[in-house]
Amino acid sequence: MIVESVINLLVAAVKALFGWIQLPGFPDGLASALTSFFDLIFDNLSMLGLFVNVGTLKIAVPCYLVISNFDKVYHMLMFVLKKLPIGIKG
């Protein structure tokens, strides 16, 4: 609930900052190409289920991304903690 309200607040702030910019519409050809690509991936996800449990992938892929980018995550976390007035000297 708290995360959802923070995300809604961020979306509202981005809309307020950039709402005045008139962007062109998304091209229909590109939208159909992306739709067919995602349909191809998600329709064949059952083939992946023959080799790896999909529930396992839902846990393993985010863990892999965090571990492979640990230095970036650590530096971002330390940057945020240094900005807080709690006296962390990293």
C-alpha cells in the first residue's frame, strides 16, 4: 500500500512536470510488431516450462539481476543513505 502510493505520487509528479509536452502517437506498425513479439514470447513460455519451473524463474531472474548489478545497487543505496540526516559516513 505504501509502495503503491509512492509510485502513484511519482507518476503524478512526472505527469505534472512533463504533461505540457505533446508527444506524437505510437506508430501502429511498431505497436503491432511489439504485440506479435510479446505474443510469441508469452505463448511459448510453456515450452520453457518443460525445462525449468516458471515459478523458479520468477524468483531466480530478479535475484540474478540484483547480484549481477550489486555494485550499482550498493552505490545507489549508499547515496540515498548519505543524503538522510542520520549520520552515515560511507
